[in-house]
Amino acid sequence: MVSSDDFVLPQEYSLHFGYPSVTDYLDLRSATGLSPKTPSQAAAISTGSWFGCYITFDTGHGSEIIGMGRVIGDGGWYFHIADMAVHPRHQKKGLGDIVLKVLLQRINQEAPNDGKPYISLFADEAGKRLYFKNGFVEAAPGQLGMVLKS
Ligand SMILES: CC(C)(COP(=O)(O)OP(=O)(O)OC[C@H]1O[C@@H](n2cnc3c(N)ncnc32)[C@H](O)[C@@H]1OP(=O)(O)O)[C@@H](O)C(=O)NCCC(=O)NCCS
């Protein structure tokens, strides 16, 4: 079983399994330029996700949540990575890479080993290189990602 101690983070940073509070989640989405969500929408991340992790930064006077990622899935074969976010002040230190690797390790450890997990995500421009480096490929032309028009 993967443990948060398996990953070495830069000093002052700590890795945790689980999810940020609703307030921290909404603040982190806002700080990273992700689309705003409501508190009721955010309340479901801790109950509706399959696995998540987040990173805290020790400010010297306390700690604040500066990064996260989560997996929505059935635990069997279908896993979708969502909410990859690292606060702009803490980007480009390898933290996003650690979050992604933690999520992937958990999936690979927990998913049944008699078949391959299907792991998907929608990549924003900022995350593309990170995802390519970690083995993701574009689904097109074989498949086309789609969202329902709102
Ligand atoms: C995408 C995102 C999560 C990446 O987080 P991050 O912590 O900056 O990611 P990393 O630090 O692991 O990698 C980013 C870059 O920093 C580089 N880097 C890592 N450690 C470094 C260091 N110590 N010094 C300098 N550069 C470093 C990496 O090589 C990588 O470079 P590349 O983009 O040229 O390949 C972050 O940019 C983000 O939150 N963006 C806004 C929200 C968003 O768009 N999320 C994605 C939704 S799909």
C-alpha cells in the first residue's frame, strides 16, 4: 500500500491522503484559475471521489493547502483524474508531478490485477506536459472527449 512517506517533497511541504475542506478547495480552484464552483458542488468531493491527496505548506505560523488532485472512479476499472491544482506561488517545484504519481500509484495498487485500469483526464494547457511525461497520450483520433453543452 502506498504511504504518504513514500514520496519526498521539498522542505516545508507535506503530503496527505484525503481532500481539502470545501473552503480550501474553492480557494485553491480560484487561485489556480480553475472554473468557480459552489459550496454544494464542492461538498461532494470528499463523498463522491474514489481517492484524493493534497499538499500543505508550512508557513511558520501554521499550514495551508497549496495543491491537490483526486480520482473519481468505480474502483474496478474506470478512473478519472480531476482537480489537479498547485497554487501559482508553489508551482514548478515538482509538486504537481508528485500528486499525479500518488494518484496513479494508488490506482495501480488498488485496481484488480486481472485487467488493466482505464485512466482518463481532460488536460488543460497547463497540465499537458506533466501528463505526457507520466505516460498519458491523446485519446484522439481513436476517441474524442466530449462534454454536454451547458
Ligand atoms: C498543472 C499544474 C497542476 C502543474 O503543477 P506544478 O506543481 O507546477 O507541476 P510540476 O512542478 O511537477 O511541473 C511543472 C514544471 O516545473 C518543472 N519543475 C519541476 N521541479 C522544478 C524545479 N525544482 N525547478 C524548476 N522547474 C521545476 C517541471 O519539469 C515542469 O516543467 P515542464 O512544464 O517544462 O515539463 C499547475 O500548473 C496548475 O495548478 N495549473 C493551473 C490549474 C490547471 O490548469 N490544472 C490542470 C487541470 S488539467
